Amino acid sequence: MIDPDLIFPTTTTYKKEADVRKAIKATLPRDQLFWVEAAAGGTVGLPDLFVSIGRGVILPIELKCGVVARDDKNGQTWWAVDLRPSQKKTIRCLHRSGATPLIVIGVKGGCSLFVVKGENCSYGSTLVSAQKVRTWGDVLKEAGFGD
């Protein structure tokens, strides 16, 4: 089981998705991370990463770098990220099948990570209900597996 107190880097500036990937790789134990590499054929739409969180549970995670926008009328946070139709379809299918897919977003030009539950994956290019995460335990809580 991964230590929930592991802290994600706070000095990394996220410019692209690869920076989010590096932050995850630098924080979490490699033997519990299963990366999906983009390749012609069967990987289209699959999340970037599957994490073994113990108790026989695998957590699918899509990594993105995005921009925050706020709706001042109702105080909701919106994210502008590039989710391809195949990614949205896979995230929704994983959710419907009982999995807990997450989207971890690095703030473009910033040093913060946020997480969005896959169930909040819209048909457009915006995501809502993001929670700022500092530790792996924060990610687990958002997925419903933490304290």
C-alpha cells in the first residue's frame, strides 16, 4: 500500500502533461504504477496510469495540464483541459462499470495539482468539482478510499 503521507512536489511548474507525469513518478513507488504508453492499436482512450492502491483495487488516472477558470456567479471551478472523445468515453465507461477513474490536473504555469472524479467528466472540454491535492492521501480521499 502506498504511504498516504507522500507529498507531491510544490516547486514544479507545470507547463505540459509530461511535467505532471514526472511529478507522479517522483512521488509514488514505481512498482505500484502501471503506465499506458500511447501506441497504435489497443491503447486509444485508456488512462495514462493505473495505480495499485491495495485491497485488490486498481485506480485509473488520466493526467492533464490545464487552466483554471472560475464562474463568479455560482463560485464553481471549471477546468479547460484537452480530453479527446475516446478518453472521455473510456472514463465514463470505467465509471459505469464501478471503477473510480480520476483526472489529475497540473495547473498550467503553476505548482499545484488538482483532481477531478471521472464521474464529473463532461461531454465538452471543461471539468468541474476539482479538489486541490497535496498528498497521495488527498487523492485517495477524493476517490473514496481515504479517511
